[in-house]
Amino acid sequence: MAKSIDVSDLDIYYGDFLAVEGVSMTIPARSVTALIGPSGCGKSTFLRSLNRMHEVIPGARVEGKIVIDGQDLYGDDIDPVEVRRQVGMVFQRPNPFPTMSIYDNVLAGSRLNSKKLGKHRSDEIVEKSLRGANLWTEVKDRLSKPGQGLSGGQQQRLCIARAIAVEPQVLLMDEPCSALDPISTSAIEDLIHVLKSDYTIVIVTHNMQQAARVSEDTAFFNLAAAGKPGNLVEMNPTRKIFANPDEKATEAYISGRFG
Amino acid sequence: MSDRTRTRTAAETTSRTEADPMSTSSTTSSTGTPDPGGRGRDTSGTARHLALSQPRLPSWAGWLVAAVAVAAAAIICLSLGWSIAGGVVLAVVIFAVALPAWSAAVENGRAAKDRLVTTLVWSAFGLAMVPLVSLLFTVVKNGAGVIDGQFLSYSMRNVIGPGGGIYHAIIGTVLVTLAAAVISVPVGVLTAIYLVEYGVRNRTARMITFLVDVMTGIPSIVAGLFAYAVFVLFFGEGVRMGFGGSVALSLLMIPIVVRSCEEMLKLVPGDLREAAYALGVPKWRTIVKVVLPTALPGIITGITLSIARVIGETAPLLVIAGSTDSVNTDLFANRMMTLPVFIYYSFTQPGVPAEYGQQRAWGAALVLIVIVMALNLVARGLGRLFSPKSAS
């Protein structure tokens, strides 16, 4: 149930400002693709354009093509709400809904869309998703407690459970570990390893070791200069990027001689 | 070593001030001055000692200065024949000068400024409380005796002299205000939702915001005249009905509801909206099921405060709802009495003898204040009830 994503000649704008220019890449199915690069180079912007979250910001727009399963995401007859159901997202800061319990947070995708689920089916989805997010054993006795009572790492895994409960094709992660301690980070990385057998995962990270640990492919984004649009410098299998990159800039960034 | 000296000087200060409170300032200045000098010598001598501890006034210094200030003010007032108010002001002034001066002598400039500003802030608070307490006291004193079962359950129909009650006015106020809330809350909340969720950076939203600001400043009598003018179009000259009052009150209420709801909706983090969008939830469902529940406590508080704000309006109701002595439960026909209008008429036309009407006015004023206070308490309760529960 995972799909690959083909991106061609993608330009992303905020109003008149061109933020990301000329990105073309293929993100393979059932694998983890990491996006690395210095701050402000457009990794997160690119990630958000993959499920049309980009246009939530007023004035933001996209030119170019993103094709999933033979359909252009930015085609005229595409419903962005439907796209987001198929392409889930986990954010940098854990953001469980404060008015909902842990149980309801996991079911938020169906609850908020007023889908009728039987008690038995709901329990099944909650347990499956929480097990999938590696959180079940920690919270199974307090499912009716508010989601905000959990620790940061648990909240982030709750958000992942919430995202996989709607069974998307693709899972986007925007620096999911940047607000977490090493133990929670390691828990989430383990989780990513498990999830990649079912989902196409794209992860933005500032942590080079993390990219090396979790991903099959790595894309390096960079800015030519301050104020210039970000662009894709190189995309290659992770092993090659970290051992023998094609571009000088990539090597400089990875070895820490830059930015 | 310097610590020990300082403790000793503080102890000396204490004993001397206790022995002779009236010579406070002279004592402290004599013991206070050598101390900084001693500290200076100390640091230059050893060059290692960190001066982290500072001489402090004893904890009861404030009370002592207050007592001295009150005593001094009392003496001056008695000798010059001033009123109590003048004496209180004088005592505050003496306190505000003496305590910082003492502090500047013993402690340092920063502590003195701190004490001065603290005194000023508390004085301002006290000043603000004076009218409130005085008002409550007067209303309770004059009104409490009037209120009994009959006062709350009788109308003024065929009452001359003693007796009668404000039942008809309570009914009128409740109905008119309720109808005003029924009109204003949907309009206000929906406007706020448009402004925050849909109209970001757009011309219409800016115009609405401007008009809402203008509406906030409409004099209430103008709102009443507007409602009268509208209803004259449909029902002819001389129309009086409770619903007209509701329309006038809703004109005053809508901008308050819009403003408070707008602020509350803005406080909902964008993260939550994005989280919902990312789950494939359409925008309107996100607003209804995520944004509104999260902002609900604040919205309820805002609505209740706006009700409390308009429930005491007199002028528009004088114009359009009119005045009557009988109970009228029909919002859409005939005159309807309300508490503020009742108070106004009971006070300006108390009848003969005047005392009964005036007593009823005080009683009605007390009831109105109690209703407003109860509304505020209900708002707080509801706000707490609906607020998101964080940690277990």
C-alpha cells in the first residue's frame, strides 16, 4: 500500500518569493528518503508541498509536477483534502489535540471526519496504531487520559500513531526528533525502520547521523547564496552520499566544513 | 568578617529603632553610612571577597513606617482640622517618602526604587478599589433591607405607596437580554471565525475589523434610536416592544463578542490546524471540531462578559422597550419593563411619598448587581469546566 513519488521541475513560491527552484527527484516506495541541508534551504517547504500543506499559508503556490500513482497532485481536478488523507504528516513539534484523550487523538482522523466506527473497530484501530507507533505498552492503561499529559517523546509517537491510523500511502516527517531527547529519538528511529516496510517515508532532518542511520536515499538541498532560492544539489543512495558524494558541496556539508 | 560587622550593625539598628521609633531616620543614616565604606575597604583589602549579601531592612520595616506615617498624619490632621480623606492621602504620601528614603540609606538605590514603585502600585490599586467598594457598600446598605419574597415575586401593578416588587422588571431584563444574546452570539462568533480563519490579509476582513471598532464606540442611546427607527418602519409611530430592546442591545453586544472571540481564536495554535489538515480533515470540520472546542472556554467567558456589559443598559430600553407596571412575557408586543429602566423611573418619579419608590430603586439596583456578579461567576465556572485538561 505504498506508492512512489515523482517530482519534476518543481518551483515553490511564497507570494512572489521563489523559495525552492527546479527540484526533480523520484522518491521510491517502501523506503526512507532523507532530506538534509542547511536551515532555510527549503527542505521543509519541499516536504510540505508533497501533501499540499504548503498552500495553507496565504499566498503560497507551486509550479511543476508531483506525480503519485499516475496523478499530478497539483492537477485541476485534485482535492487537496483527499491528497492529505493519502499523504500523512508528522510535525517538528508534537501537536496532539488538547481537547481529546489519547484514544480520541489516535482516532482523530476518522472522528474529525465524522466517520462512524463501531466500538470494536475503533478499539482495533487504536491498538494497531499505537502498537505500530511503539506506544501501546506505555499508554494502554490510560487511554482516556488527555494526550497532552504524555512526555514529549510519547506525544510525538502519539502523533505518528494518529498519522498511521488513517492508513496513508506516504508518511512525511518534518524533523520529528528535533524536540526530543536521545532515548525518544532512538525509539522513533526504530519505529521508522519498522514503518518503512509498509509506507513510503520522507524525513527532513538536521542530524546527519540520523539520516545515515534511517534512510536508504538522501537528498541534499542547498542555497546558492542568502536570498537565492534553495535547490536540490544531489540525490543518491545514502551510503554513496556519505562515502563518496558526486558534488563537492555535499561533501563539504557532510564533513562539517560548511554551514 | 564583613558579614559579622553587618549583622552587628543590623542588630544595632534594630535595637535602636525598637527603643525609639521616632528617631528612625537619624539612627539609620548614622549606622547606614559607615557600612558601604567598610565594604569598600574590605574588597580592596582581600580582593577576593564577593559582596553577594547586602544590608536589608528588617521584614517589619514596612509596618513600622506605615504606623509612623499614620500617627504623623493623624497628628497633623487633628492639629490643622483636616478631613479623614486628607489624612489618608497625607499618610500615603509620608509612607511613600519615608520608606524609600530609609531603604536608600540602609539598602541601595535599586531596593529603594523597588519599594517606591511597590508603594505607588499598591496606592493605585487602593485608589481604584475606593469607588467600587463604596458603590457596593452603598447599594447593599440601601437595597438589602428592601429585598424579600414579595419584592421578588410581585409586579408594580396597582401599587401606590409601599409594597409592590420588581418581578415584571426581572422577567423583562432576562427576556430582553436573552434575545439579545440569541441574536449577537451567532453573528459575533461567525464574524470572528471569518476574520481569523478565512479573511487573513484580505480587504473585506480589514473593513469588517474597522467597522466593528466603530460599532464599539456607538453611544447606547443611538443604538436605541436606531432600533426604534427600524421598528417604526414596520409597526408605525410609537411602537414599543421588548424585542426592539433586544435589537438595540445586540448592536452594542456584537462588537464585544466579535472582539473577544477573535482574540480567543487567534490564541489557538496553528499547529493544531495543520495537524488536522494533515489528517485529511476539511477546513470547516477543522474549525468546528478542533479550533472552536479549543477556544471554547475563552469564547464562553467573552460572551458572558458581553452580556454583563449590556444587561445594565438603560437608554436604548427607555426608547424602545418602554416602561410598564405589569408583567409582560411577550417580547413581540407591548411595553416591557426592565431593571435599569425600573431603577430610573423609581428614582426620578418615586411617587408620593417618595421614600417607597426610592427604596425599590435601591433594591432593584442590588438585584441587578447580583445578577451581573452571578453571570461572571458562571462564566468562570464554565470556562474552567470546558478548559482543556492537561496533565492527569
